[in-house]
Amino acid sequence: MPEPVYQADVVVVGAGVAGLAAAHRLTSAGVSTAVLEAAHCVGGRMSTEKVDGFRLDRIGQLLSTSYPELGLTPGLDTLVLRPFAPGVLVHSEGRHHRASPPPAGGGAGGARGALNAVRALASAPLTSATPRAGLGAAGARAALSRATGSRTAVPRPAAPLGSAVDQARLAAALARIAATPVERLLARPESPARHALTDRGLPSRTVDGFLRPLLAALLCDPELTTSSRCADLALHAFARGRLCLPEGGAEVLPELLARALPPGTVHTGVRVTSVSTTSVTTADHGEIRCRSVLLATDAHAAAELLPGLRVPGFHPVTVVHHTTDEPPSTGASLLLDADRDGPVSHTAVVSLVDPSRAPAGRALISSTVLGTPPDDVDGAVRAHLARLHGTSTTRWETLAVHHTARAVPAMRPPHDLRRTVRLLAGLYVCGDHRDTSTVQGALHSGTRAAKAVLADLGAGPLHAAEPMPRAA
Ligand SMILES: Cc1cc2nc3c(=O)[nH]c(=O)nc-3n(C[C@H](O)[C@H](O)[C@H](O)COP(=O)(O)OP(=O)(O)OC[C@H]3O[C@@H](n4cnc5c(N)ncnc54)[C@H](O)[C@@H]3O)c2cc1C
């Protein structure tokens, strides 16, 4: 038998947030761990490009302050989350209106309050909260009746979205979901989110004007093919927390995790080419022997190393970054498109949310296109952004267009939210494709996998980690 070139209790393949979170749990339990990452830096899909003082995320990162793993994962205690303005700003029919979750801690009382508000408002005339110049909807109806001399019912013109009734209905729907325990949400029948939204008897104005664009942005799924259970979880997180960005860019999160590991745990530039329960083989660093292997790669790479592992479909995502010296007046809000008359799903002046992402005097606008982008993506995005932000974009400068074909694993029903992480004793798998396709899901899958490894190791660690051999 050749001498082992390296020994560790556990080899983790992949230094995305799932693998790094798992490594934390393992090293904290005294288990020697080597994290092998093919790229030259950690973070996987959570990367940030630096261009002329700007910090440009590859991903249209939307985190929620209510993601439990952000508070529970060791190493993230110094993570700074920069919140967007409360709720979201929705653009519909040339107007902006704010859609807000119920006040924090609303719970069942908040749901009751919001429902009472809906009842009170529903019996009032259907007028817009911010009517256009001239007659309100009720006035327009009366004037039409007078002009025609008719006493027959005149069809009510729909008030623009964002009326007080709309706001109260949305607040009631969100308060209800915020007050529902997660176990009850997960016990509901499962169907594609787009069907569930209409089957639950919600008014189409609430669905089309708020919930559909909100869920498309949160799930990166414009057609809402995602399981209704995952959609409920996304709405639950939205209703209970604030949408936010990690200060400094998406890469800060994996970098914090990596920095808090014992020195020498993470090895970048090491591509794993095969795995077994007791060793991994690498492209340039030979064989590394161990007691357990945890695959923490994306779903495709995992299936290449372990043929037979399920590979889900993926939602492609394109993120376009622009800069200008005059920020649009939409402020620090996440701005959603409800009209679907352009490629942008959501956009924000992220430098107003997190000033560290742009040099002084410049605004950074980051916009997300879901699905297959149009041919002239920058031209189409600029034209759409002019309508969404209500300002000319012709002088905006394009900083980067990042397209990721396999961005977010699809979570079509039936979706197993807790896909097994233990394949057999000594071989484990984690990553967003084993949980929900979010940073929360990736971190949680890493924690679950580390627990499974620790349970199997039982007797405790055997080896002290040894230095990594040089590339062959
Ligand atoms: C464009 C985009 C937008 C997104 N938007 C959001 C959002 O708004 N909110 C949200 O919560 N989530 C979002 N996500 C999803 C989120 O980024 C991912 O769920 C999360 O980063 C996945 O982490 P992971 O550790 O599971 O996988 P990855 O980040 O994919 O990490 C896997 C690692 O394994 C490495 N690897 C692969 N093969 C090998 C090998 N053979 N040897 C060694 N190493 C290997 C890779 O290099 C990589 O570093 C988005 C993702 C994208 C791409």
C-alpha cells in the first residue's frame, strides 16, 4: 500500500457556502477537515467582481433578515446585512406603489387588524389612494351616468393598483402567512405556485399586482413553476423579515466563513476528479485519504462525480450593472415590475442600500433578468429601466452583464425540501439542490450533512490534518 499523501477525517469537496458551513460544524466538533475547491477563490456562485471601485455581484442577491441560518451559522456573526427600504416598490401601469408586509410581530393580531381594515375599506367607494389628476373612479362613474342619463349600472373602471383596499388585502394575506407555523405551511397540498395563488381565492389584483412579481423575484422563477410549499416559505420569510444585501457584496459571506475556519482548512485550485467513501482523487494533487467524503458542489458537478445523483432543471439568471452620477428617485427600494412589458424582473439602486458597492459620487443600479435574456440584453434592459425608474437611461454606463445559465435549481412539485444528505456511511452530499435553492437552503444543507457525518463518525476524530501536497 502506498503511504497516504494526506489524511483528514473529512474531505469536503467544494467551498461554496454549503461546504464552508459544513466545515465549520465539523471543525467545531474537533473533526479534522480539508475543504478542496476547484476555483482559485471560495464562494462558488456567490462571487463579486471588482471594477473601478464598484463591487458587482454575479447573483441578484436577495437575502432576508429572517433566514435562520444567517444567525445560526458559526463564522457569520460579523456579517452586516444592509436592508432595503421596507417592503417593495411595485411598478404597474406607469405608477409606483409600495407593498409592505405587516408590522414586525404582527402575528395573528396583525392578520386580524389587516382583515378588519380590508372589510372597512371594501365597503367604501373603490377609489385610488393616489388618484390621477381629475376625477377619482367614483366621480368618473357618476359623471358617466349623468352624461348618458342612464340609471343602468355602468361598469366600474378598475382603480389603479396600490389603492388602500389593495394595500390592506396584501397586508392581510402576508400577516396570515407570517402567523402560520412553518410545519403547517409544509403540510399544505403541493402544486405549482402559479396555480396555488389562484386556487386559494386571493383577488387577482393581489396576485398579479404584488404576489406574482414578488415571488418571481424571490424564487428567480418568472413562470412560477416552483412548488407552492417553497413559495409559501419565501413569502413567510418576506413577511417576517426585511429583504437585505450583504455589506460589501455576495462574496463577503463565504469569505467570512472561510476566514473563521482553522488555518490550512481550505485549499483552492484543487479539482477533485473522483470520490469514494475513504478517499478523493484530485487532478493535480494526487489521492487524499480520509474517513468520510462530503460532496458540496453544485448539482451537475455532484452528478459527474457520483453518476446517478438527481440533477434538477435550472433557472437561468442575468444580472446587469449600470452606473450614473445621478441616482434615480426610486431610492433604496427593491423595485419590481408587475407589467411584464420588458425583460427586467427587479432592479435597485444598490449603492443606496449598501454604499460600499460604489465609489463616492456614483450610483450603482443592479437589475435582474429571469429566464433566457433577449439578444440585445443591455439595450432592452436600458429601455425597460427608463420606464421602471422613470428617468432617461441613455447616459448610464454599463459596467457588467453577468449571465449564469445554471443559476438556481428549479424546485418543481413534488419538491423534497430535505433531500437526504447521507448517501451511505462515509459518503454525503449537500448544497442548495438538497434543500431550497437559496443561501438559506445551502447553509442548512451543510449543517444537516455535517450532523450526519458526525453521527456516523461516532467514535470521534482519528487524524490530525496534514499539510496539502504540492501540485503534481
Ligand atoms: C444569478 C443568481 C442569482 C441568485 N439569487 C439568489 C437570491 O436572490 N437569494 C438567494 O438566497 N439565493 C440566490 N441564488 C442562489 C445561491 O447563490 C445559491 O443557492 C448558493 O450560493 C449555492 O451554494 P452552494 O454552496 O450550494 O453551491 P456553489 O455556490 O455552487 O458551490 C459549489 C462549489 O463547488 C466547487 N466545485 C465544483 N466542482 C468541483 C470539483 N470537482 N472539485 C472541487 N470543487 C468543485 C465550485 O467551484 C463551487 O465553488 C442565486 C444564484 C445565482 C447564480
